[in-house]
Amino acid sequence: MTDLTDKQLGEFHLLRRLGSGGMADVFLAEQTTLQRYVAVKVMKPSLMAHSGQDMVSRFKQEAMMAAGLNHPNIVQVYTIGQEGDLHYIAQEYVQGKDLASIIKERGKPDISSALHVIRQVAAALKASGQAGIVHRDIKPENILVTKKGEVKVADFGLAQLGDGSGSEKEGVTMGTPLYMSPEQVSGRELDPRSDVYSFGVTCYQLLSGETPFKGANPVAIAMQHLKNPPPPLKEKNPALPDILCRVVHRMMAKRRSLRYQSADEVLEDLKKLVTAHKQGRSLDLVKLPRLEELEKLAEEERAKHLKAGGTIPPEGFDDVGLELPAAAPVNQTAVMPSRWAAENFVAEQPKKKVAPAPAVITVDDDDDVPYVRKSSGPPNDFIDLTPAVDVTFQLLIFFMVTASFSMQKAFDVPPAKNVEGVSLNVTVPLDESPGVKVQVDPNNVMYVDSKKATTYQEIYDLLTAEKNAASGVSDLDLELDPESFHEMRIIVIDAATQAGFTRVRNKIVEFQ
């Protein structure tokens, strides 16, 4: 492996290698013109010897796809360039960890944390879907969670436009078998509903701690997406609300017509669940008309199938399985049927009978590594950038208080909301207008001026007194030490809302 540390690629000075994927090495770099830190993905020169311009085209495609998306939940691509024989992409530097690492290290999060992550991924997929882009590799490794609790979808290296344009050859399926949609496995034309399926598998893993399908090799796993129903999510995690399990299983419907038709539809239902959860209501009492409509359609299609003489599908399985050949060894060709058995009664565009092209399942291991930086200061020769202490997963633990906080503190507080009804991501820069100042030090002690508070009731009492003393003040300036728990931010925001403050402006401040 060539050491590119301290090398200059255009306007980017490579400072340190952060990690490596199947296609590229990732470096922390300084963009000298703008004096900011970025992540630079450098395509491995060894790939040029094997695939040449095909790999370069795919590498450039990733940049072009992501660069056309400007969304807070998508890793932003800045530019693409070439220096000699090195091809590189400069993109947003995300300080955090990927979701796969978080699940592996900490296990299943609680409902509050899970909803927080799932909603933001759905928002990202809504943006990419509306742009006509199919990511084709949605999985926990490509979902980054920052230290501030922001979730960002990364790695559009396999993305294609909705019209099916892409760099791969016809009949070749690319993706990660654990998360591939049935249509992706069988080499069919893809649309954003394929990402909905992969997103459903990702949610299944987040909520249960494991993927729905396992196998001896990638082909065996991929075949299960075609033939087998996923084990009930409720059995994997009995603590989950039934309605959340239903949403996830509906995202994973084998037939696209019985699936959520877009990430936008998923997001709308998730918003309702998030709002109910914030208000302390049972999620199973929430009405989701779109989910109910899809479930009703699935029942009707099942009834039609049985009336036509079809066999009874497995319980909870709304799609007719396919008779497929035994799983082939890795890297061998698996011949797929040209039609789904169930397509005879699915309201989709009619298709001509054509001989199926062989679908070669290609395992792609181009997994981005998490871009983690230990120090909040600028990197230099004296700072170790390797992730020594993981503080990122604390954000998932901190989000857990969202659901149970009302019972723990015995109060009913309407949460501070942004336009999407979620208070955890509200960040408003401090301006020059005065507000009541609250500070949270590294030991998670809260101060209103010089008055100390360590519990919710204490901070609520102090804020109420301040609000009564200055009735014209409606803003609260919250200063958080970077070592403080995210839970403290939630406590202050909820207390401020209950005390009558209408806006909380916060920033990170290191306390001496």
C-alpha cells in the first residue's frame, strides 16, 4: 500500500489515512484554498491494472451522483480530480461512526434512538429518490452517525439514475447480498423502491441486531431475498411496537407493488410515529392509512392467488416464492427466471416474454470506513487521529431518554419541535440578541448564571424564575461543553419549553 500521507493532490493536502475500502483509500486532508478539513477518497491505483477505465467511470459516477444532492442527511461531495495517475473525490469530512460499527459494539438501541436514525435515513432517501437516483447499496456501513446525532448516507459508488443508466454491463447485479432487493438480485430494472427494500433490511438489523437472512455464501444469501420471508421482527425483539414491525416488513415486501412506493411514504409514516413517541403515546394506537392500504392490497392479492389455484404462502408472507436453482458457489453464474410467479396478478406495466439474461451476482466490498477524529482541534503532527475513545455511540444512549423522560421526571412536557416535529436536531446559532444563558460543564452540571442545577426539577425551577423575572425574554442561550452528555441538552430544552421559552439557541463551548 502506497503511503500518500503529506502528498498534495490539487488543492488538498493529505494529512493522514483514515481507512480503506475495496475501491479507495480515505484520507483526512486540508483544503488549502478554503482552509477546511475534508475527506479525500483516492482510488487504489492497483484497480487500474485490472479494470482500467471501468473503475474510473464508476469512481466518477459516485461523485456526480452525490454532487447533485444537497441534503443535510447526505454526505456532500465537493469535487473530483486527478493528479498524475491518482483519481480522487473530495467530500464532507464526517466526524462519527458508521451504523454497522455502532450496532456491533452496542447492540440494539431503544425505540427513541432507532426512530431518530431511521427518520433521517428516510429523509436522505426521499431526496435521492426525488432526484431519480437509486443508491443500490443502502446498508449500515454506508450510514454515518455524527457526534451531534446527525445521520448521513454515504457512498454513492453503485448509484444509478432511475432510467437505469450506469457503468455496469447488462445482466450483472452489483450490491451487497445481505441487503439487496429481490429485483436487484434477479438483475431487473431498478427504481427507488429497491432502496426502500434495502432500507427495510437495514432497519430490521438496527432493531433486532441481526440481518434477516444468512447463508454459507453471498449467492445463498441473495437467493433468500427472492424466496424466503424474513423471520418476524417481533420475534427477534419482542419489545418493539407491533406497528413499527409492520412498517419494516412492508418495506421488505418481495413485490414492489406491495411495498412502500417511495422513501417519502416511509418518512410520512415515521413522522407520525416520532410525534406520538415524543408525546408519550402508544405507537400501536397510531393510525397509518398508507400502511393499512398496502396491507389490505397484500391481502387482496393473496386471496386472488389462492382463488386462482395457487399454494398457500407461508404465514405473514405476501409474495409467492420463486422456484430457483440451488445456490451456486461464489462467483459462479446463477440463472434467474424471467418472470415472478406472482406477476400474473400484480398491477405493473406488462412485460414481454423474453429469455432471461444470466444474472451474475458480484460481491462489492467497497465499504467506506467511518471518518472518526479524536480531537476537535485541527489535525497536526502531534495529534493522533485514530479513534481511541468512542464517544459517538453515546448519542444513541442519550436519545433513549426521549421516550422515558416523561415518566422518570413525572411531567407532561410538549417537546420543542422543528418543522418535522423532532426536537433533537434543533440547532440555532447564537446571535447578538440577549437571552437567558444556561451552561453545561464537562461534569454535566448545569448553571443559570451562577446558580447550579443537577436535576431536571432544579433546572426547571431556575428557568421558571428567570422567565418570571424577565417576562420579555423568550430566548435561551445554551452553551454545552463538548464532553457533556447529549442527554443534558434534552433536559435543558424540555425544561425551557415547559418554563415558557420559545427558542433555544445552542453552541459548543469548551469550559476551562
